[in-house]
Amino acid sequence: MENKKIATMEDIISFVLRAGVLVSIIIICAGLFLHIVLKLAAGSLIIKVGLYILFLTPFARLIVSLFMFLIEKDLLYFAITLAIIVIIVVSNLLVSVKI
């Protein structure tokens, strides 16, 4: 039973990571096509969107893990994952605020 839960959790996390990478590749390729072939300035913006999706994919994995630990009632790993998410969000907010 426990092995089945772990396999399911790993399958969901694996899907999130693969989907994030695949979506970002498709968007980056579309942006490259628009920028190089059609010479549209919007192509570089689309490339940046694809890169942001790629950068946010590991963060999405953390969010999925957070909910999976909550569903499994594994409060220790829920708290650790929540602390990591809070650290990432707060550090990004502090960096973006001009002092």
C-alpha cells in the first residue's frame, strides 16, 4: 500500500515536470519561429514566456508536493516543503523591492 502511494506521488510529480518542460519547449520553439522566420518582435516576448515557464516548473513541483504531503497527512514533509516555498517567495519579493 505504501509503495503504491509513493509510486503515485512520483508519477504525478514526474508528469508535472515533463509537462512543464514540454510546454516551455513548444512555446520557445513558436517564439523562435516568429522571431527568426517571420521577423516579428513579439517572438522574443514569447521566448521569454517559455523561459519563465521553464524556470517555474520546479516551483510547480514544490506546490504539487505540498498538496500531496497534505493529502497523505505527512505533516513533517508538509512543513518542510511549505518552509521552502515561503523562503523562495519571500526572497524573490525582497529582491524585487527596491530599498
